[in-house]
Amino acid sequence: MTSNFTSRAAVALVLLLLLGTAFWSLTTGYSADAALNRTAEYYAVNTPAETGAQNVVTAIIVTYRGLDTLGEVTVLFLTAAIVALVLGQSKAPRGASGSGFLPSGELLQTGTKMLLPLILMFGAYIFVNGHLTPGGGFQGGAVLASGMLLLLLADPGKRFRKAVIHRVESLSGLFYVLIGLAGMAWAGGFLDNRILPLGQFGQILSAGAIPLIYTLIGLKVGAEFSSILESLEETEDA
């Protein structure tokens, strides 16, 4: 027993030393660039005019690098599907849902009733305003999922309607791809936001299709995270 503990400690120490060496070499050899490279300079100069978005970073993510975002959302979907598949074998028998849980405190239940609508509204605000302020679909979707987690903590026996979650996830992903294809057909490329008018710079109804794209990403990410939480919660019932 002692030898096993010593071996694990030695391995952990070696890993820490390797990580420390790597970070030390990165920090000591770092030097800030004096100027932007050609790609970064193009984004910084042309993004506001071409996309109509006040937030340059998020505009780049869903327009110029829209295919990357599609890949990230796909990876998250596959993760949720794999979690549900792997944990599906250890779920509680039908009819046993919530039977092993103690009721949560009144403070948590009351707080959830007060905070849940605010959390969901804040998540929606984050992805709807992603073209104006820091934030976007992934951040807003994570906030929505945190509301679902709070609901599960307040009511451990709570069960989400999986059909609704899967429908939201599927439809948001479908419309995301359709908007991307519409950009190829009627604008300059996949997920080109100019399929809709750019509007007035800095206003909520601006940046073309970016607010709509971020709304779909936020719903999709929130549904996928909620699906993972539901799978983990059902496994604990067993």
C-alpha cells in the first residue's frame, strides 16, 4: 500500500516538474509582437465595416471562422451523445426515479424559484447581445445550463422532458447549418451574416444574421449541456 502511494506521488511530482519546465520556458521566452500579423490586421480593420458587429471577436468566430464554430458545436454534441450512451447502462430502473433522494432545503427551493427566471433571462441576454458586448452563444448556453443545474439541485427528483431538449438541440443545429448555406447562396460564403441587413452599428438589430446565429448556438449549447446534466443525474439514481 505504501509503495503504491509512493509510486503515484513520484509520478505526480514528475508531471508537475515537466509542466513547470514547460511553463517556465514559455514565460521566459515570450516577447510581445510589435505589430499585428496580416490576418489579425485585416480582422481588426475590416470586421466592423464588413459585419456591422461592435464585438470584433465574436463576429470573427461566427463569420470568418464559422466552420470552426460548427466543428466545436459538433464536438459538444458528440460528447453529450457519448455521455448518454455510456451512462445509459447504469441508470435506475423505470419507476425508481428520485426515490433515493432526500428533499433539499427550503432556502434552496425558494431561491431557485426566484433565481431561475433571472438566470435564463441573463443567458438569453448574453447570446442575443453577443455582437455588441463580450459573450456569445457558448457563454449564454452555459448560463442556461447552469439554471438547469440549479433546478436539479433544488429538486433532485426532477426530470427534464428529453424530447423537448433533443428537439431544441436538433432544430437549432439544423437552422444553424441552413443559415450557413444561405450565406453561401446569397452572400459571400458559409455563415456570411449579410444575408440580413447590417442595420445601424451598435444597435441590437444590427450585424445582419449574427444575433440569430448566436441565438441558435446558445440554444444548442444549453440543450447539450442540459442533456449531459440529465444523464449524470439519472445515473446517480441507480
